[in-house]
Amino acid sequence: MDRHKQQSKRHRQDLRRRAITAQNKSKMRTLIKNVMSQADAKKAIEAYGSAISFIDKMANKNLIHKNNAARQKSRLTNYLNSLSA
């Protein structure tokens, strides 16, 4: 058990932050999956914009590494280019 008020507060904050991070990572994976599952180029372009924007936000907040963000964006871009070609 926590012995100090500061420890209790830190524990509550950690739990809250962990839940928010899990939600954001789940949303990111869902947005990526939405792009990759599209067979129509027009629908894929719509999903692509929101996915790229969210990935950039995640990288700016240091929730994912910048190289991870670059890799994910590259995968999505390559998929989108393969649809339009």
C-alpha cells in the first residue's frame, strides 16, 4: 500500500495516463486498419488523411517513436500508391 499522499496521487495519475495511452494506440491501429482494408482508392484517401494526422500527433506527444511513425506512414503511403496505380 502507498504510505504517502504523493505516492497515491502518482499511482492514480499513472493509471489514468496508461488508460489514455492505450486508447490512443488502439485508435491508431484502427485508423491504420481502416486504410489498409479499403479496396477503393477514393475511400482509402479519406481514411488516409485522418490516419496520417493521428500518427503525427502520437509522435509529437512521444507516445510512439518518430521512426515508428515514419514507418507506419510509409506503409500507408505505399498501399495508397498501389491502389491508384
